[in-house]
Amino acid sequence: MYLKNYLNVNRVGIVVKKKYGNAVFRNYEKRIIREFFRTSKSYFTDFYDLIIILHKKSDSYFEKKKDYIDLISKIEKNEKK
């Protein structure tokens, strides 16, 4: 989910349910998403609040990164309409 904001910063919230795994695994997944967010700030042309909800457990690091980049491109494409 995303919403355009007017704060001149991008923000991210990450949701991982308890049934996804133990605390160590959930925190690992959050760290990965935060790193994607940190390194992809140049992809955004506007400022957004993002809420990322992890559903799948079996993705590799590279699949997650590809999904994240696809998500950003969809957001930018939808906002330009």
C-alpha cells in the first residue's frame, strides 16, 4: 500500500505476521526490506508513505529485490496517469 505525502521524505512501514516465523527471521526480513528502501530512493520521483506486508516465505533475496523494484515502478506508473 502507498500514499503520496508532502513531507519531502519517503517513509516505509513493514508488517510481518508472527506465523511467518520466529522473531529472528521476521527481523531479518525487515532488515532486508529496509535495505532495499534505503538503496532505491533514487527510483522515486515523488515522496510516498509505503506499507509493505510480507506474504510469501520462500522467496530468495534476489526475488524479493526484484519484487520490490517492480512495486516501485508500478507506483510511479500509477501516479503518472
